[in-house]
Amino acid sequence: MSLLLKTHYELAKSSLRQNRTRSFLTCLGIGIGVASIILILSLMGSISSLISSQVSQMGSDLIVVRPSSTRSTVDSVVNELTSSTQYLKSNLTLKDVSLIEKLNNVSSVAPLAVSVNSLQGDDFVPSATIVGTNANFLKIQNLTLKSGTFLREDAKTNTAVIGAGLANDLYGTDEPIGKSLTLLGSRFIIVGVLSKVDDPINFNNLDLDSSLFVSAKVLNQIDNSLQIQQINVRATNTDGIEDTVNLIRETLIASKAGDTNFSVLYGEEITHPAGTLFSIISGTLAIVAGVSLIVGGIGVMNIMLVSVSERTHEIGVRKAVGASFSNIFLQFLFEALILTLTGGFFGLALAYVLAFLISLVTPFAPYISWEILAVSFLTSFADGLIFGLYPAIKAAKKNPISSLKFWG
Amino acid sequence: MAEENEIIIKLESLTKRYGYGDAASYALKDFDLTVKRGEFIMIMGPSGCGKTTLLNIIGLLDAPTSGVYLLNNEPASRISARRQARLRSKKIGFIFQNFNLIPDLPIIENVALPLVYSGYHKTRRLIRASEVLDRFNLKEKEYYMPFQLSGGQQQRAAIARAIVSGPEIILADEPTGNLDSHSSSLVMEELKRIHSEGNTIIMVTHNPTLTKYATRVINMLDGAIDTDIKTVKDSDLPVPVASRKKKPQKSLKKQKKSKNKKKKGKK
């Protein structure tokens, strides 16, 4: 059997060599399809690993409390995208923050109440990200200040800390300390500027560089509808972190009278919502790219059909000297498979060249995993199988006598 | 000797019809024929009398509309398509008027083609094809493409292809039809030599001067036998030479297998 397959492989290879340009162009079609899928998968992989590495940098003592389940369905992730509905849904409160603060093995707690509002500084910014939090945020996030101080619990006036990017937008400088701004009709004094983080993708779903940080309590006084999207907790001791997670969960359930519509996460789980979101986006993109694979497959089928009709006489001769249905069928199927697998291989190479080029201008490093290699192999194999089947059957079914009379 | 010349092909009231009803035409009509091993039959007759159809049916490329075709006493209708293909590669050799070499393959690979389908390793195929080409004085043209050869050389290569797997029956459809008289006599000498080794040859021709090579001449008319003359007694037909009965050479895999068996036996 292996001898037979090897023979078919040799036959297919030699007939593809006879039409080098045609074979190359067909491979190219498949290659582009595979490349686009691999590129998307590679980007998705690199985003996931970026977030994971951030979380591991944050330390294994980080616990995150989020409203609603993170075992998200497509709907809930899409809701996160169209965020306003999600803000309303949050059932986390400032009371929860103070409850968690009192627990054992908890070193510091910071709420994250994210909203989007217009800001009036020297310039007007119609939609800036406002983060209501507390003094612990800086420590929990391992952030540093470029200048000034962070929010203080004992501040007498409304203070705000600004991201470097937003500072530029509002004041045209990254040193706006002492300047004031108006948020929701209240005046805030800038007391600190965050160092540039350049981390637009992170587990908080926040671009810290273009956010404004104010006290959650103050924000709650100005605007009663304060919604906390996330509570970040640092444990004192990593060893007992699972117990701490359970303790937080039980405490919150007790305080919310049995409402379990929130989740307490640590370690890898923290990346989940961001990961799911990107999976869905890239999954959709991959399906779109899959269309190009179908187009490539149709190209293969077209070329194979041309090849079958051009070689009708050859098929007749082969049948006359003893080729069976399966001999001819396999010869043509192998040709299609060689075309698509070679195309898949080139696609893989092309995808990584592109991924490398993209990595030069973005933080997304090319990401290789055996799943991606398997996907590229399987998609190109399936392409060859599906689109090579009909031409191969057509070739194998040819009548030897009429084929022998055919001179292409 | 009589045992050696057993019946190899038997056709009983074979009919091949094309079309239906009023449009029906018969290429063969109630055709009976018995062929013994070692016969060199020449089939003559006007165009359209069913000669080629007869060869195609005998060569298992076509099936009769009705009637019985016994190949080595086995009804052809009961042979599966897969086995028919295997028989074509091992037991039957075809020679065509227009040579039917594959233009994209060098001569040696064209000659080795039937061995592809009888499971020979590539090296073995080429060695065997080279041996046969040597016999036809084409060894130095092995790697020429078909278009680089003259008609006579192409036909000799096609004959080499027909006998490469050591078939019992050789079917030739006007093998000299496209050749000049010199090439044509060369080709006939080759066929004569193959016949003298005990092969059965059935050849269709329009050329009455070639009948001198035959042991039996059949004239066909309108899908049936008109005259059937045996020029050589059955008892004087050539018998297969001892070497002809041997398989050409086993494939590498089979050789390995048999070696393994031997080794196992020794253990």
C-alpha cells in the first residue's frame, strides 16, 4: 500500500512539474488563504500571551472581583463591547470594597469604576475614560508616577491623577500638575501624572495612558449611579490565595443576600474576558479569511478540472495499460493535495513573515503554537480533499475507449 | 503439447450494440471465437466491421451487450473492475495504431507504465523497462521524449510497453497502419519473435501482405466472421518458453518479504 501511495505521489509530482507556472499560481491562491487565517490566529495568540504575561508580571497574589459570570457567552462579551449596558448591570459597590479590605490575608483593595465622560481642561475632550478608584490602585497595579502624588484618602479637595496621553490632549503638556478640570460639573485639581505605560491591552480593559483617575467615593457623591466594574485585590500571602478567594466570595454572597452574580478570579482566569473577547473577534475574522480559502479551493478545483480534460488521452492510455479507478482517482487527488499542502506551507511562511513585519510596529510578537501549525495543515489538507474530490472522480470515471480517441 | 495450447479466449454469441431501437447498430453480432494459447491471429475486414470493438472487448476495455466472454475459462462479466484493471496490466498487452505513448513522459517511463499498476518499485520498473528497450534496440533512446523518435521507433517502444509485464495475450490494433514498409516489417519481425516465444497475439490489420506472419487469418464482415483460415496446425503452435513463464522480476517489497520468509524459515 505504501508503495502504491509513493507511486501516486511520484506521478502527481511529475505532472505538477510539467505545469510549473500553473501549479505555482494555484498554490499561491491557497497560500494567501492559509496565510490570512494563520496571521489572525497568530495575532490572537500573541494578544492572549501578552495579557497572560501582564497578569503574571502583576504577581500571583492578585485577585480580581468582577460582576456577572466570566464564563461568558458570545452575548455577554458583545455586551461588554457595547459597554453602557454592562455598567448598569454591575452589582459591586463601595461597601463590598470596604468589606474585602477587612478580610484576612488581604493587603490592599482598589475598585475600578470606569465610565466615559467629557472633560474640560485647557482643551475640551468629548469622551475620556474616567476611572473611579482609591489610593491603593497605584500599588496594586505596580504603576509609577511621572510627577506629583497619587490620590489620597485624606484629600480635602477633589483631586485627580491623569494619564500621560490624556494630559497632552487636555493641556498640550505632560506636566499639568496644579491645573484644574471640570468633570460632571465639578472642579478637580490635577495632583499627579502617571508614567507612560504603553499597554493599551491589559486585564483591566483600560488604556491607562489616556485615563483620568479620581476617587471613587468623590465620584459617587457627584454621580449616584456609580458602577464598579472590577475590584482588584492584593493578597498578603500567595500560599493561602484559594482560601482568600473563597473567603471573598462567601463574604460578598452574605452581604448581597445570596446574590451570586459576580465572580472572584485569580491567576490565569483573570485574562479570561479579554481573551474571550479577542477569541470572538479573531474567530469572526478567521471565518472571513476562510472565505479566501474557499476561493483558493475553487481555484484548485478549476485547475484540476482543466488538467483532467487536458489529460483525457493520458487517462485512456493509463487505463488501457492497467490503471484501475482508484489508481487514477488517487493520482489526481494527490495532485490536488500536493497543491494545497504546498500552498499551505507557503501560506504559513508568508503569515510569519507578515506577523514579523507587524511585530515591528505593534506590541504583537509572532506567536507559534502546534495548534496553529495543525490548523494550517488541516485546512490546506481539507481544501485539497474537498476540492480535489470531484476532478479526481471525474478523471477516474472516464471511459478508456473514448479517452484514447481524445487528442487534447 | 496439446495441454500447453489450451483455450485462452472463448467468445460465445457475443453481441455489441450501439444505440437503441431504430438507431441501433451492431458492431458485433452473435460472434463466436475460440483462441488457443500461442495463436497469432490476424483479423481483417473493411472499416466499421467491428474489429476494434472485438479487440476492446477481449482487452477488457469494453463490455459486450450480450453473450459470453471466457478469459482463461472465467466469465469476464464476473471479473471485478479492479481485477480487470490488474489483468490489463499483467496479462494483456495493447499495441495501438497511433502508438498512444504519453507525450510528457520519457520513453523508459512510458514502457514502464504497466508495471506502475502491477506494484513494482520505481527502480525495478525502470530496470525492467530498460531491459526490454535493449531488446528492441532502443536502449540509447531511453530518455528521449516520444516526439523525438520516428514512427517506427515509437511503435517499437509501444510494443516494448505491451510486453514489459510479460502478458499472455497481445492485442494489436493496426500496429503498422501509420508506418512505412521498412518500419512496418521491423515491427512485424518483433511481433513474430514475441509470438515464437509462445505468446498469443491477436492483430487487426488492413494489409493482406502481413498475413504471412499469422497462424490464423479471420475475415470479418458486418460484425461476424466471414472466413476463418488456420495456416498452422494447432499442434504446431509455439509453446511458451520456460523463461516466459517466469515473472519478470519481483518488486523490491515482495523480494524483501520473501527474504524475510526465508530468514524466518532458517530460524
